[in-house]
Amino acid sequence: MTHLRTKRLGALVLIAGVAVAACSGSATSAPSASAGASESAGVSGPAGAIPTPPSGDVSLQGAGATFPAPLYGVWIETYSGTYPNVKIDYQANGSGAGIKAITQGTVDFGASDAAMKDEEIAAIPAGKTILHIPTALGAVVATYNLPGVTALNLDGPTLANIYLGTIKSWNDPAIAALNAGVTLPNTPIQVVHRSDGSGTTNAFTTYLSAVSPDWQSKVGAGKEVNWPTGIGAKGNDGVATAVKQNEGAIGYVELNYAQQSQLPMASLKNAAGNFVVPSTASVTAAAEAAVADVPADLRAKPIVNAAGDQAYPLAAYTYLLVYKDQADATKGQALVSYIAWALTDGQGMEEQLGYAPLPAAIQSKALAELHTITAGGSPIWP
């Protein structure tokens, strides 16, 4: 039995499980240990198969990003359906908390939507190395609660000015100029932002810094910033809930959370000058255009204003954070098996859950990183 520590996550796992069942015939159908390997570039190892976990009972503890929590919930349930001896407990408590937990060694794996900064890498215990394993991509979307307005266009500078507090009402001329023919009410804008350290916040503020010199000089980018205005809410689910409960509200969340909350999402103007609806397809377009920008250690920055007519302008990778040398060989074997499965068979579940699968080149590099993980100096997956 897999443990998931938020009511919201449990509900999303149930919903997603139904979706998986509808498409595959079973929400927990046993994934083939080799099917994903045969279809994915870079998969190797004994007989070319994805490594299996130890035969005895083993428990893994993870914590971090809320961005991928619905996806991770479905993955954990499905993987554990095949390997019930592996118990995986994931606590979705924010990217900042995930980085802190893996750095302090209180979890077996962390999760973050923001790659660790150099100063965070420097805080890792001496002699140890943390690997960044990308697992999925998502869009950070501007979701809003404005009855009667079902389609909305925004560009970067206008969104930045809303979050700076200089645009205060929905019928402001700057918003109206982007939405010809749309009747915008004179409703005050209620800004909602994250209250916890968040990779979603890092992606959002990186975008605002790129499109607005005022934002860059006054606020900047990071997992936590000093917000000029608005109310805070914890987690992607907290922001989505706050937007849904407050007429006139606007908030930033991962695509999946807006979809599950049935909230409308603004189309954002991209580098090509097109207003793009957030979707897995437009995130894939952005990711494919930016593959060359991913560094060797896979610590990619958020994908902002990627080239391409249909590229969504605000996308980001999400990561699992694991120690390169595992202190516990049994746990290390189970962890490598689970992540290898997620990077192969698990990729096929992403789009229906509101995430974009990894580009083939990045998938191959992520799998190659798994081959470098050791226990006592010996490779776990040679």
C-alpha cells in the first residue's frame, strides 16, 4: 500500500487512476519490465531490461515538489501494483522542502521543479554528489476567476504589472488592449501567489524577470521572493483553491491543477508573437526547441520564450534528486528500479495527466545518469 500525504493528492490520484484505467484497461496494470526499455533510447543494463527491485520488503521516503505530485502518485500506485514489496511514501510539501530534506539526508529522494543552485549544491555534505534526474515537463499557467470571461489573452509585461500591483482591475486598458471584443468587468484583481518555497514560483518569477525590467529590478527570481502584493497559499493546490474561491482572483499553477480545478487559463503571448493556449503539446514544442540549452548535469533553467510558433512561453522540467552513491544498497536498488521504470513505461502516462514527456535526447541522458548511481562504490545498474 502506497502512502500519499495530502487529501488533495489522494483525490487526484483517484481521478488519474480512473483515466489510466479508461485508456489501458486497468489503473494498476502490471507494467512490463522490458517494454519501456525496448522503446526508449539509452536503456541498457543486463539483457537490456529495466532493473528489478530487491525481492524483500523495502520502503522509500520522498518529499518535495507539488508540481508533479499527481503524476508521481499514479506512478507510485502503478509501480507498486507490480512490485508490492516496494513501499514508496511521497510527501508533497514544496520544492524548497524537498531540497532541504535530501541535503540533510532525511529522505531517500527529493523532488524539485527548480534545479539546485550552486550555493545549494555547496551545502551538500562533503564527499557526496546529488544527481538531478528530470522526469517530466509542465506548463506554469495563469489561471483566473472571472465569471463570463472564458478566454483571456495576456502578455509578459501585463502579467508582471498585475503581480507588481500596478494593474489593479480587470478592465485596465493594458488588459483590454490584448482582448479586443471581450467585455472585461471593473472587478478588482486579487493576486494569489505561493506562500512556500516553490519551483513553480522559481519558473514563474524567472519568466517575469525575463519579460519585465521592472520585475527584475524590484523583485527578481527565485523559489521565494518578496511579493509586492497579493495573498499567499501553500502548494499548487492551495493557489488553485484560493483562485476558485475568490472572484476576480488570478494565480499561477501547474497545468494539471488548473485542469483539475476546472479553472480557465490565460493564453500567453510567446516569442513569435502568438497567444498560445497552455497544453502538453505547446510545452513539448517549447522543450524540443530548448534541448540544446540543457547542460551536461541536467540542471536546466525554466524554459522561457522558446522559439517556435506554437511554443508555450513558460515551461519547466521537474526533477528527482538522488545521491550518486547510495548508503543503503537495498534501497538504492529499489530506487534505481523505480526511476528507470518512470523514465520509460511511466512516460506514456504523462500527457493524459497534464504533463509533457521528456524529449528523447533528455530521456536518454536521464537514463544514463541512473547507470552512474553506486552503492559502496559499485554500480547498481551496470
